[in-house]
Amino acid sequence: MSAIADLRPLAQRREQRAWYWYDWANSAFVTSVQTVLFAPYLISVAEDADPIRLFGGAVAPGALPSFVVTASTILSALLLPLVGAIADRTTHKRRLLAGFAWAGAAAGALLFFAVDGNWQVGAVSMVIANICLGASGTVNDAFLPLIADEADRDRVSSRGWAFGYLGGGLLLAITLAVVLLHDTFGLTEEMAVRLSMLAAAVWWAAFTVVPLLGLQDHPPVHLVPSGSTDGDTSSGFGGLVRASFGQLWATLKDLRNYPMALTFLLAYLFFNDGIQTVIYAASTYGEKQLGFGTSVLIGTILLVQFVAFFGALLFGRLAARVGAKRVILGGLVVWMLIVTVALFLPEKALVPFLAMGVAIGIVLGGTQALARSYFSLLIPRGREGEFFSFYHAMDRGTSWFGTLTFGLVYQITDSYRPAIFALIAFFVIGGALLLRVDTARGMREAGNS
């Protein structure tokens, strides 16, 4: 009797290729709208409105985007664990992914209608879009352990991040061309920005079709007892939500049984906050401290995006040789060097500034991609959604530590140089905690090979 070929690796590769496209889809919205266009546009809309009052207090237009992002961050941190529990208990994960993505894209598209002082539309739309972005990211990351074996996850995660940076950089280049050359296209600058934000939302929605069609439904496994005997579909969506609350509570009580996963989450809290703050502060540092104009900053943003594509692939290959943990630690050392160099970078020194941008691009995509795949080794089968929801909640719920540190040091010293150098503490603490993570023990605790 002839042996039957194992077609599972072939099916996994097909799902992996489809999965990459969700990073491509949502990264364009993150890069073009969240990072570049939203804050200045909402400020300009709010400046045309009557005095803004929230919860009985006056709000300056310039502070409004920060409050919007903070509100969406807090709500995301509260809601994502429930989203993760629902993802673990449903067979229809790809539809859940697409549903959150399309809801977020629809909310993002409403930014087009934030005009004539109507800042409320922009604020509410962005809060909803950010929450849906986090929810879809939780479900998307939960697919990684389902479509890739332990030994293959660094490669798969790195390619997903690389795809994301390539897609985000491509749309950002088009967006900046439209905005900067708006007269050439017969557009006002305001209309160019509005159309660019709409295009990013359409991009997000359109490319989500690829993972929806290419991924497969994966039934729940190893469910945590929650007092519900019907699991997924027999009692409808209401029963699913009730059972998910039960699973979430059971998992929270059970977290102490996964000390290595918890230690990694704590390490991630610090080093990821450092990374996010460097990215947040880079344009301010380049303009206010080093004296570069808008064109140089825009060019540097694009440089970082496209270098990050190759950086993610490079880190994936290095991880295959020496292991993800070592490569992440090496990346954190490079981040320490970056903020140290920034402390002494001369004003108007273009070549060193661009070289620093290249260094950021190399470690940016690679560090984040490997953090995702490494964490997947430390989480138990069947609870991917919940654990990745904690991962995203840790990212969103604590992402203000770094910016607070940056702001306080600037307030004390009146210089951005010590402010950006102070972020080295986040990489040192994050690296020290990561050194305490025993990979083999963590995988045994989670029941992984």
C-alpha cells in the first residue's frame, strides 16, 4: 500500500501567504493616517470650531488628537482581552478578523467628512478605528500559531511585518506626493488630505479580502471551562460572549502557571514602549533640536519604512540561525546605541541623521516581528487569542510611559537631547527582563514542542 503524502505543509504555506496581506492592509492606515495625517488635520478642523469642551473642561485644539488617541488606547486595553477570548472560542476566526477590519476601515473613511469645524466626527471615527485596529490585530496575531509550526514562526512573522512596512511605505509615498503636489492635481491641501485618509481606509478594507479568502477556519481547541457546555455556536452570539467572559476569567486566574510568558510581557512593556516613543519623538527631535525642514523629515520617514522591510527579513534569517531571543536582545543593544548617538548628533548634520534613520529601520521591523513570534512559543494551544490580546493590551494600555518620560526630561532640561537619551532605560530594563525568560521552560509550561 503506497504512502499518502502529507499535504499539511503545503496548506500552511498557502495560509501564510494570505496572512501576510493583513499586515499589508492595515499598515497603510497606521502609517499614512495615524502617524502622519490625522493629528495635524484634526487640529486644523478643531481650530475652525467653537471652543472645545470635554467633561466640563476647555480643551485646546492642539491637545485634542492626544486625548483622542488616549481614549482609544484605554478602551482598547479594556476590550481586547474579551475579543481574544471570543476569538479562541469561535471557529469563524477569519470572519471575525474581516469584520473588525471592515468596521475599522468604515470608521476611518468617515474622517473624510470631518470638515467645517466638525471635529466630533473626526474624534469619534478615530476612536472606533483604533479600537477595531487593535481588535483585528489581536485576531490576526492569534492565527500565527495556527498556521506555522514553532520552528517556522520567526520566518512567517518577519515576512508579515516586512509586507506591512512595504505596503505602508508604498501608500505613504503616494499620499505625500498627493498632499505636497496638491496644486498639480487641482486640489486644495485640505481636500488632498481628506482624499488620502479615505484612500488609506479603502486600502485597508480592500486588501483584507485576501486573508478572508485565503485563511481557513480553525475550530477551537483546549477550551478553558467557563460554565458553558455549548462552546461556540449552539447558543448563538450571546452564548459565545457569555462563555468568553467565563474563559477570560478562568485564564486570568491561570496566568500564574505561565511565569515565562508573564515575564516576557513585562519585558515587552518596557522595550516596546521605548521603541514607540523613539518613533513618536523622532520628527520632533529632527525639527526642533537638529533644525531639519519638513522635506528632510518626510524623506527620512519613507527611508525608515522601506529599510524596515529589509530589516524584518534580515532579523527573520538571523533568528533561524541563533534563535529569536538572542536576535531581539541584539536589536535592543542597537536601540541603546541609537539613542546614545542621538544625544551627540550635531545640528544640521544630514548624513548622520539619515544613517540613524537606516539603523532605526533595520531594528524597527525586526524587533517587533520577532517579539510576536517569540511570544507565540510561550502561550498554550487554544488560548492564542486571549494571550495575544494581553500582548496588544500591554502595548496600548502602557504606551504612555515612554512619552511621559520624554516630556518630563525635556521639561526639566529644556533640551530634547537628554529627553531622547533617557529612553535608554526602557531598553535596558526590557533587555534585563528578557534575559530572565527561559525559552525551553516557557515552551514546556505552554505545552509546545
